[in-house]
Amino acid sequence: MTGAERREQITAGIVERTGISEAMIEQLVHGFYAKVRKDPMIGPVFEARITSWEPHLAQMCAFWSSVALMTGRYHGTPMVKHMPLPIDAAHFDRWLELFEATAAELCPPAAAEHFIERAQRIAASLEMGVASGQGVMLGVGERYRRSEAGAVQ
């Protein structure tokens, strides 16, 4: 079996178990970012950096297609883009809160669980990357909190 055939088989299994489709991913991404843009904590972080939302949303649909269905559509570098942002654990917690609420509202339970599990891993990874970019190495269970001294809690 080739790598492409194996990927198709994995994707088919995910679709069968969860019901996730490209249309569902698009609905989730657009619904989530509608909430993000209105959010007083994380909305300004996005608005300061995204001048054209349609390309960003298309890129995020490709990202979530790759993450949720293993389609390989996304070819970006999310860690590089997030490392310089003025964000910390509180921002990732809020991002997850909005994402989880959107997934629960728009997706069947199995699909929401699939998306949320991956979102939690992504948030943890990006938080570690952002901390590392600021010269802070997080230990197990530690969260990155921005402060003048770069304290970790």
C-alpha cells in the first residue's frame, strides 16, 4: 500500500467514525473566527495581523482539513507565525474555550470530540513554542504567563 493509499484509508475511517466533511470544516472555521473577531481578548491579536480575512479563512480550512482528516492540504508553518505574538496561557485558554463552544454548537458529538482533542494538542504545542520563543522552557504542567520578568506559573 502506498503512502497516498494509506492516507486515504485513514481519512475514510475518520469520516466514517465522525461524519466530518470539508463542508463541516468550513462551517466550523467560519463560525469559530466569527466569534474570535468579536472577542475582546483574542480578537485584537488577530485584527492587528490579518488584513484580509478570506485568505486566512481558506488557509485555516486547509489547516483543519489536514489536522482533522489528514488530507495534507495545509503546507504552512503555524509555529513560526505564533511565536512572536504577544500571547500567553490565557489567550490559548480563551482560544480553546471559543473553539470548543463552536465545535459543540456546530458539529455532531463524535466530530466535536475529534476536533476538540486536536485543538487541545495544538494549543499546548503552540503555547510551548511561544514560551520557548521568549526564552522560557516550560516544565510538565507549567503554563506560560507573560510578565515583565517572563515568569512561568
